[in-house]
Amino acid sequence: MILVIALATWLVFGSATAFNAKSKYLYIREGRNNKDSLLSILKRGDYMGNTKTFSLLADRLDMWSRLKPGKYEVKKGASALSLVRMLRNNRQSPVNLVITKLRTREDLARLIGKHFSTDSTDASLFLNSNDSLGQFGVDSFRMMTLVIPNTYTFLWNTPVRKIMAKLAEEKTKFWQKNDRLQKASNMGLTAEQVYTIGSIIEEETNKHDEKPTIASVYINRLNIGMPLGADPTIKYAVRDFSIKRVREKHYMTEPGASSPYNTYRLKGLPPGPICTPSPTTIDKVLEAAKTNYLFFVAKTDGSGYHHFSTTFEEHKQYAAQYHKKQDERGNR
């Protein structure tokens, strides 16, 4: 009897895992949260060597009726009883969605597909559907304005709609902080317009101290009805982010020529952002310098900084120096 009790105790409370790693994640998809499917997953995934004790405990503790789809962390050495309790109580492992700089809706769809149960193709369909996005007050062009780069925590089986609802909620909170909405209004801009300008500047430079000056150039151009002439928007239009030097062929021939993101040929802002600007960049736009600058071009010293000009004649001199240096580097 003592041996039987000892064996039963070991089977219930002893290690039930069969892997050597520190932990292993168990993914239960929608429609597979049932006894046969889970036992099959546990056996094929080498989570545990013997599922009989686990199955018996699950029956006794009524786990099967309470089993939910999700992502669960199975730690090395976990007992059959602890695994049953974890699944019975739906103690899922959280998923951190880390968003830095994304350029396209497809980039976001791939990120969602990588970290959640939703397939990236289904995510892309949602993010490109104006009917789906209408509930958040945006269309497919402006969809990325919902995304403020940050780390967001969800459950693995969170649907795309709820992911976007959370992002939209956090976007509202972001703009309500630090008088951001009021600052944008004082500039005669909406939050989405500030975001779009920020997205262009995000692609122009990583020099935070220079961003308010670059912002002033684009705002000055907008105010006088001058095309933005922003190289990053042309790269976005042709979907080639490897371009070192934007040339006439990029914005005068297809697909760039007729793109709504062609800020060389069209006046005003593009219909939406070309990437997700950092909160810092957004704030730099809201702190745009008061200047008369209408032009800027990269310096030739490789510092990443720019020369700013109020006249085209002055700008041409700096641009000639830059183009000469680019030619010398082979970026013809």
C-alpha cells in the first residue's frame, strides 16, 4: 500500500515533462481545445512521456469543459497536477507585441502573424479592408496612424480586431497626453497630419536635434502650397526602400508617377504615413522650429546632418556638393 501511495504521489506531483529546455510553449488553436486534440499535441510535441495520469486528473478536475485556446508555458519539471490546473484556470502566457518602425500594412500583418494565432494573410485582409477599419475612424491609407510604437501585451489568440482596438485606444491616450492635440491645433494641423509629417522625418534622419528644423521645412512648404518633394515618399511609392538616390525616373515613370505618395508631382501631404514614427519624432514635429527654410540637403561630411536654405539658388550650391560626393561614392 505504501508503494502504491508513493507511486501515485509521484505520478501526480512529480515531474511530468519530457523535454530538456527550461520551458516549452503549448499552443492550442481554436477548435482544438478538446481532449483528443490536446492529448495528440502533448504526445507529438514531446511535452510529456506519459499522458495517462494527466488525462485522468483532467477528467477528475473537469478540465476539458474549461479548456480554452491559447498559448501556455510548460516549465521543465512541472507536475501533471500543475499542468491540469494551469489549463483548467486558463493561465495563459502573455504575448508582447513590440512595435518599432513599420513601413507598410503588410509589415504589421506579418508581425501579427508571427506572434498571434491569426494568419498573416487574414491579418492583411483586415488591415486592407475599409469596412473593417471604419470602426476605428480610418481607412487603409490612414490605418497606420493608429499605431504608436511601443510594447503592447495581449493573449496569443487575440483576434486582429481586438488588437487594433487596443492600438486605437492607446493612440487616443497618447494624443491626449502632454497637450499634443492642442499643440497640433495651434499649428493648424490634425493629429493624423502631424503623424504623417513625422513619418517622413523618421525616414529622413535619426538626428533628434535636427528634426524640429526639418519639420519646419515641410510645414513651410505646406503653408505656401509648394510640393513637399520628400524623397522618402517616392521610395514608399515604388516600394523600394533600398534606393540611395531618388532620380527623375522614380517619380516620372510608373509605378511612382501616378502614386498618391508622389510628393514631387502632387501638393499637400500624402494620403497617409509612410512609416510609424517614434513618439520622440512626433513630439519633435509638435516642437517644429520657426524658420523660413524651404530646402535642405545632406552634408557631405557623413555626419548625417543637413544644410538648410531659404532660397533655391543657395540650395543648388549645397545640392551640387552633395551630388558630387555621391558620384564619388558610386551612387550615380
